[in-house]
Amino acid sequence: MSPQQRSRETRERILAAAQSCFSQHGYDATGVAEICRRAGVSKGAFYHHFPSKQALFLELFDRWLAGLDAQLLALQEAAPSVPEGLVAMAEMAERLFQQARGQLPLFLEFWTKAVHDPVVWRTLIAPYRRYREFFAQMVRRGIEEGSLKPVDPEAAALAIVSMAVGLFLQRVLESDDHDLGSTMRASFLLLVQGLERKG
């Protein structure tokens, strides 16, 4: 194994260990020493890859967002119409929740930290604003193609993002409710149907 491969492997072990620790114990209760112990690395190796625990925490968040962004763009491009794209995104959200089941407490940690930490807040608010613009552009396109009613795109985008965040929190709070996925899809469909132009 080359030095570069070993370095990448060490970095991935640190990220995996941190994700597990943060999810189980929370950000504040997790120390660098515990992450190093679980990853099987020295503190020197940790600080070679990450300048701080916060930097590691933010990289985990960025990685999750990168995967989400890629899936949203793929669904948007594949959908024959804007309403169909929105429905596909709602269905994707439930799959994401299922895949990330063990990580859900970590996402709550991001939001909790953002309340008290301006660096985390800036990291969290930037994608939130980006998603609002993403959905506003989708709504504008839907209005242009005639599939959506002539509504205020910014207000519609705010409703979509707010519903998505609310449904996400609902999934975190009721993670053992196996019927919640279909209820979430039905809820999102109500929103899409309210935006959709009939006839």
C-alpha cells in the first residue's frame, strides 16, 4: 500500500470513528482521545488530517450534503416534469432516512451546535439557503412549463424546505414508526398537489 493510500485509509477511519462517537455520545461529550482510540490512530495522526474536532465535525456534514446534492440534481434532471421531480425527491428522502438511520442523532448535533457556534451556523445556513434557491428555481421552471400554478417561487420554496426539515425531525423523533415513511410521502404529495396546475 502506498503512503497516499495509507493516509486516505487513516482519514476514513478517523471520520468513521468520529461519526460513531458523535452519534452515540454527542459532539461535546466526545473528545479527540476517544475518536483516536476508536480509530486506532495517534493524536498526531488525527491532527495531521484535521486541525480540530470542529473541522472533522464539519467535514462529516459536508460529505452528507455532497451526497444529497448529487441525488437531488440527478432526480431533477431525470424527471419529465417539475411535479414528478418533487415527488421523486420526496421518495428519495425516505430512502435517505432509512440509509442514515444510525446517523440521525448526528444531524441533530449539527443543528444544536449551530445555535451556539457561529462557524457551524454559517456552515449550516449556507446549504439551507442554497436549497431554498434550488427549489425556487424548480418552481419557476414548473410555472414556465405550465405544470405549476403561478405562485410566488420564493414562498413555495420556503414551504418545501420547511416541510422537508419538519418531516426530517419527525423521522428523528419517531424513528421506530415503520408506517411514517408512507405518511411522509402522502404529506409531501399534498403540498405538490397544491402547487400543481390541473388541466
